[in-house]
Amino acid sequence: MLPVTPVIVLSACLFVTGLIGLLTRRNLLLVVLSLQLMLGAGCLAFAAFDQAWLMTDVTRPRTGAVFGLIATLAAAGQLGLGLAVVFVLARARRSLDIEALDELKW
Amino acid sequence: MPEVWLYLLGGLTVLSSLALITARRMLTAVWAFGCVSVLLGGILLSLSSPFLAFVELWVGTSCFLAALFFARLLSGIEARGLGPRDPGRVVIKALGLIASLVLAAVFIGVVAQTEPAPRIAAGDVSGRQGWGPQLFTLYVAPLPALGLLLLGTMIGAAFLLRRRSG
Amino acid sequence: MVISTGFEPLLRWIPLLPLLSALLHAVWLVGRFRPLPRWLVVLFSCGTTLLSAVLAGWSFARLLQSSDAGDPLVDTVYTWFGAGIGTNAFSADIAFQLDSLSGVMLLLVSGLGVLVHVIAVEGNAVRAGEARDFQRFFAALDLLLAATLTFVLAENLLLMFVGWEGVALASAILVGFQSGEPAAARLPSFLLRVERLGRFAFVLALLLLFWSSSRAGLPSLSLHGLDAVLTKIAQETLPLPGGGGDRVIRLLDVIGLCVLGAAATRSAQFPFHVGLRHLVRAPSPASALMLSTSTLGGGVYLVCRLAPFFAWAPLASAALAWVGGLTALFAVAVALVQRDIKRLVAYVALSLVGSLFVAAGCIGPAAAIPQLINYGFGVALLMLAVGAIVAAIGGQTDVTQMGALEKRLPKLRAVTLVAVLTLSGLPGLAGFFGREVVGAALLDSALPGAPWLLGLGWLTSCGLALALFRLYFLVFQGESRVEREVRAHLREPPDSVLSSLYVLSVLGILGGYMALPQYWGDLFGIEGSNSLGNFVSPLMGASRPAMDVANHEGWVIVAITFAWVVGAVGGWGLFVRARARSEALAARFPRAEAFLRTGLGVETAYDRLLGRPFSRWARRFAHEGLDRGFLERLVIDGSARGVSSLASGALKFPQSGSVQGYGVVVVLSLLALLLYWVR
């Protein structure tokens, strides 16, 4: 079995990368994809923890795996809805620029 | 799988994610995302949950394909209206960058501090306390929050748009 | 009205009935219904008053029956509020108490109330006015009566205060009462200011008593167990400012002084007399009631009711006596130059009340209450008679413009003569006996400056007789200065009025014999001749010395007889025989006369020293400075401007609308949270 700590570090890196993408990119679609990346990183971390707990005690319930599944499901749902919304917004605004969506100030 | 493959896969994943966030063209970024998904699936395979790996691979690939489809659909729009740069946004982006890096440092720091293997080797078998609830919180807390934020924002904007044009 | 088996529950109806009548009239008028016909108003008001008086008499009889036990009759309606539990419990009830003191006063008030109501029906200028004014007047009159009854019958100091305030309210309404003229309803402001002082003093006394009694472990404001409470707090002292902790004043002295303050303002003692001349602007039946029992008499009753305090507080008693003595002399001086007949009566009453204060401070309720009763009869009689005279002459109030009415108004003359004789102290009538008792007590008294008080009192007696006879002679004797037309239409007042006046005259004459000093009793072999005084005094415990002062009483009797003779003869001489010469003499000092007439210029002094500077200060500081400058400009405008500049300035920036900006904020806060947790 793999050592767990590097995996968690990797997951942290991916998560933060996704976060940077979320906060920095102007393209709406890419922002959604960054969010997906974050969720994937989270799933990876859950899996790593699951592995670690398995290593200590085989009879434990597989909490990590379950949470990983939940995170993946969340990712799937968000993607579906998010892409649809992106599409509508892009068509309405004629632009994929996230800075064109600034009505939320009132 | 020997460790060296893990490190290779991991490195590639990081590179691809960096490509995702820095690519100029939308299509390039989407392909990078696809790479990331596949690589993630591979890494998960090497962990203890093949089922999770399978699901993640599946979802990831679907994401990639859907994004690809939409990117092609919207590529015409992308070409237009990227608007003038707002100096205020630079500040925001810089702040975001810094905050994220600090967050990464915090994550890694906590992980390093609470790593269980040496402790287990030293005879502490209360495995539950390995990474502690803090780390768990680190992962559980932000994800839904951020996701909801983004989603909510977009839905709100869409709603406003509909009100305006409708 | 349910008459239950226990008798006490009837006590509450004594003040309640007139109050109900007043409320009915008030509600009727406020609701702007068509004013009730006069006979209906009379039926309600006089009916309730009569009923209340009957109840009063019945209760008093019941009290006499059970008076062997010496316990008062108490009617507790409900607990107003309370606090604490166990031995430290305190409760203020709406409760009425009928003991010998309040019983006697109750009879006076009820009786006078009935008579005043009867007179108000016919012998009143309001009668000629509109029906609305008629009903309004009776509403105010009933309110006055109800408040006075509450004040008299109250079982604790809080309810007494309620009655006190009620009297203030009702008298304010009545003073400002002019048929149909809203402008005349504005009260002169210093009347109110003086009222406030009295109110403050009363409340202060209440608070001090409550505070000290709570500290001693027996919190109580009730008149019930007052002696027990007082023995406990008798030795407490308060430090005087500037004494460095050495100079102290006894707490009971302070309370006594506060009570004195309240009583002095209510009874218009010097220097609080400034409102007195306005008091008589009310229609004369109301004035009569007010002067005799509610306002001027009310102060005396307060002092008597709270006599246990004064028994423990020699300083306050001395102050009481001196205030009364000085006021008596002052009032007589002012009365001697008054031209307005009603004001003349008011100042005469004031002087008599001053003497009552002397009696209260020097001896106590045993002497003051009988004199108060007789004073009540006499002054009410005088005021009502004067009112009738004024009505008969057609509204003329200047006493120098009357004269030679003895042939035209014989019945009124007789009644007025009775009043004058009783009040001035004709030997053998009530006023004489009262002065005798006080004079004899002052001879042996331990009061500081008692001989001076005695001298003042003698001078006052002379002056009082002089003033009263001046009234009588100027109105009824001499040459007539009444206009010819009016003279032709002079008519005696209606029979209802006259019969009430006759009743009062008889009471005034007989009243003296209810309080015959023991000196005469010994002379004629009657034991316990001072029946009223003895009836009232057991309530006050053994804290006052018995009134056996037979040694020098003979001299006192001679002295006051002499005073009366001087006054009577002087009056006849000055105002009948040599009237023209005395008027010429007075005309040579117009400024002095005016000064005296306006009460030694106290009113102008108040205005210049207190009134005007205060208004100026109020305008400059409170209105322009505080209100406009600070509150408006700084607080209100300032906060509005602050909020708007904040909103358009600093608060504008976060509202960028940028999604990623909001995201950054989320991440930053997340970071902060995590750092906090992980630490």
C-alpha cells in the first residue's frame, strides 16, 4: 500500500490550485472547472484518509470512502447545473467574462 | 504500485492543474482538466478504494467531455467581449492568490504535524486520532461552502438577468 | 353597592361616591353629549354627596360604638403594590382608616361638602351660565370633595399623597374655572411652581420614612403601626453638610421639616402665599370648601395626622410654630389693606391657619383639631356669606364700594356677624377658646422663643379682630357707596342658601362648646369638658404632655379679651366713626399700602429673583444650546450626515459585484477560522 502523507500533500496542492483558478480566471467556464478540480482534490484526500484508517484497523467502517463518494456526487451535480447556468449566462451576456456579472452589488 | 509511479503521477497531475489555471485559451484549459481527471483516477486506483476510483474516473471524464462540448459551443462567444481590465480586480486576484498559498501552507503544515505513521511505529495505536478532527474539518468545511458560493452567485446572476430581460 | 356583614367595606364608598359622580360628569362632557339637564346634575352630585355624608355619619357612629377598644376601623380595598416577604414585607394598600382623628375631620368635610353643594345649586354665578358650565362645575366640585375625602381617610402615606395630588388638580381646575372663557383658564405659573415644591417635600418625606424604616427592618408607610416604626428610627441622624461629620440633624427632624414644607405650601404659609389670591378666583362655594378643608385646612390636617413625627422632632415642631406665627401676623397686615372682599377673607383665613400651625407645633392635634373644626365652620360661613353678598350686589367685589347694607340685607348681615364674632374671638365663642388654649400653652412651653410667639400672637389677635370688623363695618355700616341702580335691586339670597348659612352659623356658635378648655370645665364642675380634644388625643399616645396649664390661664384670658376689645373698638372707630379721616391717612402712603397689599412684594421678588432668570436660562441653555445646538445639529443632523458619508464612502467599496472578490473574502475568513482552530 502507498504511504498516505504524500497523497494528502498532493490533494492539498490540487485543492489550492483549484482555488487559485477559481479566484483568478476570467473565463466563467474555467472557473467552474477549477471548482471541479477542488472537489476532486477533496475526494482524493478522503480516499487517502480511508487508506490510512484501513492501515491501522481493518474492521473500521469505510468512512473515508463514503465521504469520497459523496464529494464525487456533489461534483457531478454541480457540474451539471453549473454548466447549464454558464451557458444561459453566456448567451444572455454574450460574453464568458465573469466580470461582466456584477449585478450583485445591490 | 511502487512509490515512484505515485510521485510521477502526482507530479503530472500538479502540472496539468497548473496548466488549467494558467492556459490562455479555453480549449487548452479544458484539455488540461481532462488530464487531471484521468490522472486523479489513476492515483485513486492505487489507493485502497477501487470503487471510488472508478466513480471518480467516470465523473471526471464526463466533466471533461461536457466541458469540451460547452467550450466548443461557447468558443464563438469567447472571442468577443472580454472587456477592459479593471485595476481593482488585480488587487482582488493578488489577494486571492496569496490567501490560497497560505491555505496550502496551513494544510501541509497540519498534515506534517499530525502524520500518524511515526506515531504508530512508536506504539501509539489509537489510529483514530491520527489526523485529528482538525484535518477532517479542513476538508469538509471549505468545499461545500465554496461550491455553494459559486453556484449561488451564478444562479443569482441568472435570475437577475431573467428579470431584466423578461 | 353590596352591604356585607363586616361593616368596614362601607368606608371605601365615602370617597368613591363623589368620585363616581365626577367621573360621570367628566365622561359625559368629554363625550360631547348634550349636557344633562340641571336637575339631573344636581340629583347626581348632591345625591352622591349626601349619601357619602350619611355613610360618614354612620361610620362615625360605628366608631364611637367600638371606641372602647381604641382600634380604628379599616377598610382595605386591595393591595396596590408590595415587595419583600416575611418580616420584611412591605405593602401599600388602597385602604381607608377611620379613627378618632380622621373621623372628626371626615364629619367636617362631609358636612361642609353637603352644604357647599346645596349652595352651589342656587347661589352661584355659574347658575346663570350655560348648562355645560354648570355640569363642569359640579364635576370639579365633586372631584375636589372626593380627593379631600381620600386624603382624610387614607390609611397610608401613599394614598394620602394621591388625595393630596387630587386636591391640587381639582383646585387648579376650579381656580381656572370661568364660565365659557378659555383664556381665563390658564393658570398663573407660580401657583404651579409652589405646588411642585410642596409635592417634592411630601415625596421626600415619604422616601426618607421608607428608607429609614426599611433599614430598621420594619418597612412601612402605613399610619397603622407608625409609633412602633418611629421608636425604632428615633435615634437616626443625618450628617449636615459642612460640619465635617460632627454636626448632625436627627432624621425625624428632617422628615418633620419636609412634612412642614408640604403643609406650608399647601396652606399658603409665608413665603408660599403667592397663589392665595388666585385661589379665590374660583366660584365661592368651591372657594369656601377649599379654604376651609381642602387646601388651607388640608395642610393643618397633614401636620396633625403626622403628629407622631413632630412629637419626636422638636426642631420641626419649633419651625412649625414659628412659620405659623409669622404667617399669622403677616396675613393680618395684608388683610387690613385689602380691597377685594374675597381676598380679604382669604388672608383672614391664612392668618387663622397660621394660628392653627402654632397650636399644632406647640401642643399638637389635641388643640389643633378642635380649632380646625371651628375654623372650618367659621371660614366656610364667612366665605359663603361673602359670596352671597357679592352676588347680591351684582358682582362688585371692592369692599370700599359697599356700605350701609344692614337694612337691605338683614339676614346676610346676621350670618356675617356670627362669622365675624366667632372668628375674631369674642369671649365665649370658639375662636376665643382656641386662643386661650394656645396662649396658656405658650406661657409654659419649651419652644425656643416662646415669649416672642406669645407677643406675636397677641398682636395677631388684635389685627385679626380689626380686619374682620373692618370687613363687617365697611360692608354693612356707614354710608352707602353702592350704585343707585344696584341699590334698588338688592335682594337677599334664596332660601336654600340662607338655610345652609343658618346651619353653619349654629355650628359655628356651638362648636366652641365642644372644645371647652378644661379651665372653664373646672370652673363649672364639668369633667373632661374638652370633649373634642380628649377624643382626638388618645391616638397620639403619651408623647405629648397633658394640657393642664391652669396656673396662668387667667392672665391669658384677660389678655385675649383685651385684644378683641382693642380690635373691635378700633374697627368701629376707624371704619365707622372716622372713616373719612382714616381713608385720607391711608391715601397719604399709597406706595406702602400697595406694598402691603401685594403681600410684601414677595411675588415680585420671586419673579425677579427666580422666575425671570430661570426663563432666560431655560431659553438660552436648554432651548438654544441643548436642544437646537446639541441635539438637533450634532446628534440628529450629525448622525444622518455621518451615515450618508459612511455609506457613500467606505461602505461603497465592498459592494463591487465581483464574484471573485466575494470569493476572496470567503477564503480570507476561512483562513482566519482555520488558523484559530488549528492553533
